[in-house]
Amino acid sequence: MNIPVTPPVEYNPVKPFMAWNRLESRPRKKQFDSVLKAGVYDPFWMLGRQWQMGEFKCNDTGSGILARVQMDYTMMTGVASYGGAPVAYAQDLPLEPVVESVPYNWSEKERILMGKKWFFFLQQHSLSLTVYKPLFDTDPLTEVTIDMQAPTSAGTETLIQKKASVFSNRALVSFLDAANLADMHADGGKIYKLITGGTLLSNIQARYLAANSVAMSSGDVAAFNATISDYQAWVEKMYTLPAPGTPQGSWDDRTMEYKFDAFVPNEAATEENCITADRYHQGHFDWYAFTQAQTSYTPAAPAVTESKWLQLIMTESRFAGMPSSRWWEFENGAVNFTQLDGNTTDIAKIILTQFALVYQDDWFTIPYKIPVGSYARTQGIVVTDVFGVKTFVPNYRVKDYNPTPAAGVPAFTQDADGWRKWNWMEISQSTEVINEMEPTHRMLVLPVVNNIQESKPLDSVLFMRDEMADMVWAIEKKVPDGLGKGKDGYEAAKDYVAYLKLLKPAPAVPAVPVDPNVKLTYELASTDIPENWIPFIPVHTGSSNRSIQLQRASMPRILDPYLPSLVRPRSQFLRTGLDGASITPLFLNEEEVTRASTILETSIQRTRWYDGKVVMWVGRRKYTGRGEGSSGLSFDNVKDQ
């Protein structure tokens, strides 16, 4: 019979008693001269202890003490959108804004303030606003005037629905009412677009000639060109826009991911090898995101390969709390190795413990600084041990590359024992490179940053599967608010519809009497879907009758007394193809919207480059959602009366 024993109240559970012995110096004299020597008065006991621990069973080798390293490296020379021709990269910017930056749609607030800055530069260059400001008002040539008048019920439905997206936003209307703009309602974003397109000056000259019957004077043309230069420099400094010609096509709409190429010289510096970053979307990338592709280019100018030697005393690879390698070295007692509990499943802990206690003398650290953006290769290391013997440690080796192979023989093949050879930070090679080209076997130090400040999302879209309706919904959780921030998508859709109803109330419709004998009613479709739900429907891919892709569609807006119209998205990504001269479809790969759903966010990124320059760009991130959902959309419903 087991009788439970209740411990007394004063019992306090404590850890088991642990004790250990260690040698330490304990000075007992006033003079420390002999005490600090830490002398051993029984050397035979020490030799016996070393014999007992097996320290005399060793090989006739020496410990490495001096290392001499040769490092060859070249610099990254170019970037390109996937499959495109390389564009020179000079490292004046980090790689993130060059490849991540998507075209930024300035908010209404930013456009107005940029237009005010444009008129400020006009005044700085002694150009009269009385003469030149009217050229920007209702100008059909430049089309840079922002219409600040609220819509009226007498306007066309197209104009009302367009203006309602601005004037249904109470915060934006408050800014427009409170801002002291002095009637300077020019769209600074469109002005910058016309400047980069090279058409602003010609448009203003034509407008000036039509208004004054004389051409602009040469002095005014020079001042106007100076204004354009100052304004363009100011905009590009504020928003760190990539230089003209820099690829901005790295974003792939179908996969909602970045995909781009980078170019680095080969070892002989005679060609540029292409390395590809495929399916990158998580916000940070490094050497592991790249794969060496088969494509190569002949550079316009031969790349420079630098070779540097470094000689230094080797140091052991250690971590905080690691036991000392010397048997009689006094250690810090802050780390208690008796509490190590390595279970059979704790493989990482067992490996770390074995390295710290057994193999710590076999690993050394040789610090070597190489420039950011370099593509480096260690040619070899010469290690000098304590006996003066020099040992050459070669680089990772594979079979030689044969540029003229026999028929049926690959130009390059991995060594049969190549799987045993591991090289840290080596870029993966595609199948074509392994079979036909010489791999680089080098280490890539990318010109990227580790710390990035990220704003709250400007827009956020949840791509969710709706199996009951057999479609995918793109739910706009956040939409641009016109003030440079994000606004709740449900609230924006609700305010928009309420504004349309307030502007043109629905006429009163007399009630239609219902026959009392009617028991059922038929409903063609249930379309009570919020306007921030944008549908994507499955369609066939090309001529295939099996492969499926997702295409952006539109829900109808049925609102009395307005004519039926299409609901358009507000987020920047979903509006792809809607803001041009003609509407183009938006397709997504069907597998990109998982059962767990997918979240896509657009935000402003900000960082500081190594020269101290502040860099800002707009990029996108893709995340995993929280599962499927249902819109309640149904068709051909029969209900009880």
C-alpha cells in the first residue's frame, strides 16, 4: 500500500547539490612576487596526470601558428531584369532599390506639394508666375492640372465616380481645405514624368506661343532648362529613383516575386557570367538566392582582377563560454558544463559540445576583408606550424574544364568524390553549367544592407481561395489614402458607396404588391459583396485545355440611379494594366494562391548606404495567410416568400 507523503510547509525544493574541485592561486603573503608565478611544486604529479589523460599519445605534428592567404577577386559589373541585357552597376546604391523598386504612384498630397515645389523653382530662376503659371492651368498639352472641384450631381457618371474616390476620403478633403496652396494645383508627379520623357519644354513653348503670339526668349528657355534640372534632381534625391535605363522589371506579376540577373566576371575576366536570383520575395536576399546560369556576355571593357596576400597569426575559432584548450589554464566560472544535458535527439547540442571539448584545436579563424560587391576566390593558404614546416592548403578542386570535349563527353564534370567536398558560400550551378561550363567556385559578397526601415503598408491585398464560389478573391485590406499612407479597405469602399448615394439619392420606388398565393421567390444572384473584394477567375493557359491560370475580373456595381458599372481596384498591384491608354489583363499563376492564402504588401523601404547616403524606395513583400474563406456569392437562389 502506497501512502502519499506530504512535505512539511517549511520545505523548500532546491536543486541537487553540485560541487567541483579546481586549482587556483591563493596568495598568503604580503609580497606577491613569488605567489603570482603560480609555480608547481610537484612536476612529476603533473606529468603523471598528463600521461593518465593520454596527452602523450599524439602524432608528430605541430600546431598552426602562421597563415598566408592569397585572395583573387573582381567586382559585380551589372544587373538586369530576368533574361535581359546587363546594365552597368556602379555600387552607388545598394542592390535592393535597384532590383526591388517598383514604380511609385505618388499620393494626391505628394503630387500637390511637388507641384508647389515646381513653382518655387520657377521663382528661383526669375521666371514670372504671372506669365508661366497659367500655362499649367487646364492645359491640354501638359495635362498637369489637378481638378480641385468637388463633383456635382449634374456631372457625367464617369467623372462623378472618378472624383468620388478623392472626395469620399474625409481626411484627404480636410487636407485640401486646410492646405495653403495659393491656387497652385499642378500635379508634380506628371511634371516629373514629362521631364523624364523630354516633352515638358516643347509643350510649354507651344503653349507660350499660342498664348502670347511670340516664342519664348532664349533667356527664359535657359532658365526653364535650369528649373527642370533642379526639379528633377530634387525629386530623385527625395525618392531615390533609379537612374534612367536601370531595370525596374524585376517584379514578376504572375508569380508575385522578384526575378533578376546579376553579372560578374569569370576568373579570367574575359566574360561576364550570369547569376540568377529566382523567386525572391521575403525582403532580404544574399548569395544563397543565386544560381549560376549558362548565359555569359563579353564585357564592353575587360574587368580588373585584383590579387592580394594576407599574412597573420592564426587564432582558434571560439565562442563565448567555450572551455580553454590548455589543460591548466584558469577559466571563468560563469559557464557550468555540468548542466549540459545532451539527449540522443539533441544532435546540434551534441555536435557543439563535441566541437568545444574535442576538436577545438583543429579550427582556426583567418580574418580577411574584401570589398562589398566582390566576387572572390581563395587560391590557397600556406600554414606554418610551430616547427617551421609549411603546408599548402589548396582551394576546393574539381576536374579540369575541357573547352573542346569529344562527342558525347561533357565539357565539365564533377569529381567522383565531389559530394564529399563542401565549400561554404559557393553559388549553386544549374544543370547546364555542371555539364557544359566551368563553374566559378567563388564567394559572392553582395552589396546589400542588413537593416532596413519599413513603413506600414501602403496597400495590402489578401489572395484567398473561395471553393464554394470556385474562384479566388483579392481582398484589399489596405488601400492608399491619398496622404501617403494606407487606409482600411473596407472603410474606403463603404465611404465611396455612401458618397455616391449622397450625391445622387435613389428615387423612391413604390412598393409592388405581392400575390399572397406566391410561396417562393427567385433570385438571379447574390451580389452583396464589398467593393474591396476583387475576383480572379480560372481561365485556360494559352491553347492548353488542362493548364489553369487566374485572371483579374470585375464585379458589377448596381446602384440606383446610376447606370451599372464595373468595380475597379484601388491598390497599386491590382491596378496593373488599368491606368494606361488601353486596358490589359492581369494574370496570376494558379499555384501562387495557396490553400493557406497569400498576402501581398507594398511599403516604403528606407536605409543608409555605406557612404552615408539615405536611400528610399517602394518594394513588395509576399507572406502566407491564414486559410480559405467564403464570400457568400451564389447564383440562382430560391427563397421562401
